[in-house]
Amino acid sequence: MLIGGTIGVLIAAGLAVPAGASQLKLRDLTPAALVTSPAPAPVVLSISPTQGSGLGGTKVSIVGENLRGVTTVDFGSTVVTLKKVNNSKTKVKAVAPPGTGTVDITVSTPEATSEAVPADRFTYLPKKPAVTKISPSSHGAHLQPTVTITGVNFNGATEVDFGTTSVPFTLVKPTQIKAQAPLEQVEETVDITVVTPQGATEATPADRYTFLAEFPSVEAAGPEKGFAGETVTLTGSGFIGASSVQFGKVDAESFEVVSDKEIRALAPPHMAEKVPVQITTPFGLSPEQCTGGGCKPVAHFTYVPLITSVSPGSGPLAGGTVMTLTGSGFAPGGTIVFVDGRVASGVSCSSTEVCTAEVPEGKHGPGAVPVEVHVPTNYNSKESVSPPSEAARFTYE
């Protein structure tokens, strides 16, 4: 089959026309006798992300046209050679090398290179570390949540600070750190700083962490019942920074903050009754009662009267001896004293620790008999009675 117009095309192309051209057939054409059009140049339409670490390592996805056959990707003047020839017409991926400033990303095939356009511009972030996000960004000050810090250039991080407080942390990857927030005693907002060999992050709104005020809560006391001067272990939350511990509005004789969840306090003198235990911190005073649904329990301590000495410890069988009782849990104006089961007269209590009473006549002859203190309570219909002991005895002579 003859090709119409073939001879003219060959001559116009400056190619030699074989002898007998008038009888030229398609099968007689060799590659040298054909004219081929060059492949269209690749075009970059967009890149993602448009910025990355100045230390390199950012994975960049490039979208465009005529990208099949791309073998190299240039970040400015730095050439990145792909591990294999790109096989997609519209997409190609590359890992950014180290760099600075803003550069054009161009792609090349063996035949052509894309033109630099605004859509291909990639910005290198400073090589210094930078925090771009934290989560969570706030929490109750007495808690210690794990905070996820997101940013760039965290490689080799040596320190993480919440304000001026250094905290334990784990470097997950160059763009992420997990750190444990510290316990705080006040409500405040601080900047989170990451320190690396390249420098420290600069304070920005993205790194601000807020410690929220949360009232302390005393939820349990152990033991729940006892005497003045007893060591009571309090458990709950928000104990850091405690400035006072009160048993029924009376300050504890002393206390020790063991942790954010535990305090040991010495129960102060108090009349025998059930009282709430409260603590004061910079955030406020813990509640003395549970009000409303879902509230936390409130610890109470029940005082029991105790006689630690009787003076004088003996007297005539006929009675009439005015004795002084010392101890704790006595109730001025409401204490009843029993000697061998008989009510003493003239009871007068100057405090919760000292009472005087006139010993009644003995009913069983000479000998030692028990002395008891009965105090009305605010938690049941019965009186609270001091326990028997060798110290709580009177001897009739």
C-alpha cells in the first residue's frame, strides 16, 4: 500500500528519499525515516504539605500532569533522585532534603523539567524546634495528665518545661513528644518549652497550657473514730499546697502533706461529736458536706471522750471528794460523770480536756471503781461514753 503524501513529508523533513520513491510502501519505512513529537513537559499543580522541617525528612506529595517517567525531584537547587521511575501520570512523592527558606519543587523526566510556578513553592521551617499544638491544653492543677506536644525539629530533645518546671517526657518522633504535666499549687497559664541541641522553642499561643483551679476534696478519714491527739490519715485529691487542716472548724495540731492524695493530721481537741474534716489550699476550702447530685463524699471524724487521769485518785467511801478529770472529748455544759455507775454531782468542764466533779458515796465498800464520762452526741440518740482504762479509776478508802 502506497502512503499518500509520504514523499512530500519526508522531503519537507529534510530526509533522504529512497530510490523508487513512487513505489514507497509503509513496510519500507525505517525509524530513521519517521518524525516523532517530543513528550510533553511535566507540570506541577499543587504540593502537600507546603512546609516542613529545615532538617529535612518531610514527605511531600506532588500533584500535576505528565508526571509519568519522572526520575528526579528538585527542592530548589537540591536534587532528590527517586528510587524508581514514577509510574503515575498525576502524582509523585518525594522526601524533602534539609534546606532553608522557600524553594520551588520541580520535577524532571529524561526529556523535560517542570517550570517553577507559585503552586510548587515549599517553605522550610527553622531548624530550631517549634511547638505547633498541645493536647490537652488545660487540666485540673492537682492532676498530672499526659500532654501530647506536636511540632517540628524535636530530634534529640533534652528537656521539656512547663513554665519553669522540668517534667518527664518521651520523644515519640521528631514531630511529637509526650510529657507528664506537673502538679501545681495555683491557677495559671504557662508556656511549654522543648529544648534540643538546635535550641529551645519560642513561646507562642500554640504552646500555652492552663492549670485550672479545682477545689480540694477530703473523701475519707482513717480511723473514722478516735480521740484528740490521734494521727488521722486523710485521703482525697487536690492536697498539694494545703495550708490548713480542720476538724469541725478547729485547726489540726499538726499535719503533713504526703502526696496530692494523702495527708496525715493530728486530731485537735474537740468535744465528742461527728465533725467534717476540711483542708484549705490556694484553690479554696474543701466542702464540709455533699450537696447536689454527683458530689464527692466528705470525710468525717467521730470524736470519742477519753479520760487520761483522775486526780486525786482516791478518797473516802462517804464520797465528797472533788476530783479533776483530764482527757479529751468532754463537753462543757453537757458532760455527765459516773463513778462506779453512780452520777457525780457538781460537774463542771472548763474545756474539752478538763472537768471537775464531786465523787458520790461508794456503794460497794472500799476498792477501785471505774469512772466514766458520758457526752451527748450529734450523730445518734445515744451518749458517747469514754472507754474503761486503768487511768479512769477512783479508789474508795
